[in-house]
Amino acid sequence: MTSIAQEFHDEQCRSKSILGFAKEFLLAKTLDQANIRKAQGVGVLTVFLQLLTVVFSGVPLSKSLADGETAGAKDVYYRFMNSTSANWTKFIRLLSSKIIARVMAVLPGNGVIILDDTIHKRARSKKVELLARVRDHNDGRYYSGFRCLTLCFHLGKITIPIDFRLLSSCNEKARINDARPNLDKRTNGYKLRQSAIGQSFQSAIEMIGRQRGLVRHVLFDSWFAMPVMFKSLRDMDFHGVGMLKASNNLYRYKGRFYKLEALFALVKPFLHRNDSFASMGVELRDGTPFSITFVLDSRPHRKREWLAIGTTDLTLSSQQVIALYSRRWNIEVFFKTVKSYLGFARECQSRSFDAIVCSVAVVFTRHMILTWVNLGLPTPETDGQLFLLMFDEIHECPFPEALELVLREIASLCNQDNALLDLSLRDFITALPCYFNTLKAVS
């Protein structure tokens, strides 16, 4: 089979924004660096751009393949997504690092890293590889699917995914299906599967450890706010900022150990309506200096009357700690965007674990494209407005189609007896470039 030139993707991708993004950040080179390659046939960039465009076109990939509107047959895309050699997490890290460098050069302020996870639901699936029963922290229910552990960079109004791990369950009883057997242990697919059945804490530490020197603070909610997390982050020269929950964890204050409830009882006399927060310095059980900021919770359906935010950065004031932790909510907005608009957990129904990981990387790349487009606009738009702008761009009638419509209308108006006009029209169509081949039907 002869190799199709990479320039072919310019004709296949109908979005100028996506094409501009691909050329601006050298997507072809980044794909190659992440070992995402094709030996022959349709170029790897053409296939990847087609996957990026699907959600903005409003037409499922299966229908586009059936109608012959894509480059290559369905096997091209299935083999591309099911490849065990592709390193999609590395691709996201490489691409995000390029965008972050541009963002930090334009926007003032200090960025932060946000760690959180969300449910990748596969409610109707039964034979998906490594499918597990996972718990949703929001409603406390269990669903069939995966946990997508995600690391995001945030600065100003910009949120960029920088790494992710698709997790099954480390508990064998909670896994509905196991990984496929006889997989080469040298491949990236095997390593991803081993990470999927490992501890989420180890995956989180590994992901954060790759971002040393990027930021100083890592934000996370109460599910990750354990003493061992704060200690591990300090060992990597990060400062953790997280919401603490009432538990059996003890904190040393003036030589004695207290639980969070007891510490709040000590600081409560200093809290009032006009000044509803206060901080106190304590130590973790291993001696790590620690600061806890207590805030009165005025929400109507609160579980208790206070919230506690912990950090190892003792240079921050109470107001700075609260303002810093409030930025953690941006990852929740990110999850809402990718689920509502960009096809997260909805677009790919494959049974292969490699294909599911590929689909997550494609969704995260789409979000980076929206972020980059938004950064270039004179007035920033919401994620929903950006999605509609991309949708309209895809559905704009390109010049070849517009010309085809005009010529078809002219042909229908031509009198069959007017042989000279008919001959002139045929000669004009014959002289058109090769990518106007669809117009031959007019003649």
C-alpha cells in the first residue's frame, strides 16, 4: 500500500482553528515523540485530526465512516485507537507543556496544579477490559466504569489538563473483567494496565513528580488530603493545599495531639461574623510543620459549622489560603465541560482499554484547542460559547461545495438544446483542480 501524503489532512479537516492549532504546536512531531505512529496508509495526523473534529461536526464517527466522508476505512481508526505502543499520557504531557509555556509568557501571576478524579461511566457495558465497580464521591453510589485521575494546570481563567491515569480498581473483587492476557510487557499498553490496577495515591505522586519546577502549590479536595500526601509533596518541593475532613488523624499542638474537632474548639472563641476564619500552626505526626485555617460554613445544608483547609506553606495568610484553595473549583468546571460538550465517556464504546485511553486523550486535546482559541479572542468566551463557535466553523460551507451548488443550479437551468453552453460548462469543470472531482457529476 502506498503512503498517503500528510498534506492530505488539509482537505479532510474542515476546521481552520484545529488546523491552525496542529501547525502552531507541531502535532505531527508531538505524536511521533509519543510513539503514536502508522507504518503505511492514511497519515497519523490525518486520522487524529478526524477524531478531533468528530464532536464539533455533530456526526458520529461510525456514520461518517459508513458515508465514506473520512479518509480511510473503519479499520484504520480501530487499529489507531487500539495500538498498545502509543503513549497517550506522554502525548498530553508534551502538548500541554508547549501550551503552558505560551500561557505563562502572556498571563501574569502564579499558576497552580489541581489534582482530582472523575467517573468514566460505562453503565451498560459488561465485557469492557478492566471494567470495575467504582464509587462516585458526589452521590456515594457505585457505577460500572473507571476513575479518571486528572492533573490540571490553572492560571488566570485558563485550565489545561497536563496528565491523567485511567484507573480500574486495585481490589480484584471489585473488577468485573481483567486485562487481556499475553500482552507484551515492554509495551506502553501493558504499563497502563499495571497502573490502572495499582494504588491511586502512587499514580498521583508519579504524575505530580513529573511537574517539578512548574509551580509551588498543589490543590486537592478532602479525598486526597492525607498526612502522607502533604509529606510526599514536601519531599518533592511542593506545598499541598487541601480541604481536611474529620477523621482519626492527629495533629500536634503545644506538645499534645488533637483531632480536628478539638482544634476547632480551641479556635472557635476567636471566630465571629465579621471575621469568620482563623489559622493555627500545628505539626503532623511526623513533625512536618503544618497550618490549618478554620472557616465558618454558612451553607444551609452543611454537615458541620466549620471547614478546615490545611497547607504546609506557612508563609500564607488565612486570606491567601482561602483564595488559593478556591481555585480548585476550576477542575470541576473542566470536568463539566468535557462531559457536556466534548464527548468524555460518551463517544467511545470500545471494549479495548487502549481505545478508551485514546478517547480520553482526544477529549483533553479538544479542550486544549478551545483554551488556545479562547486565549486569542479579544473578549474571553465561556466553554459553551467556544464549542458553538467551533461547531459553526465546521458547518460553514467550503468553497468546493459552494461552487458545486452554483454549477448544479446553472446546469439545471441550461436548455438541453443549447449545446454550446453545455459544452462550455463541461470544459470549465474539466479544467478544475483534482479536489473538485465531485463536480464531475454535474457534467
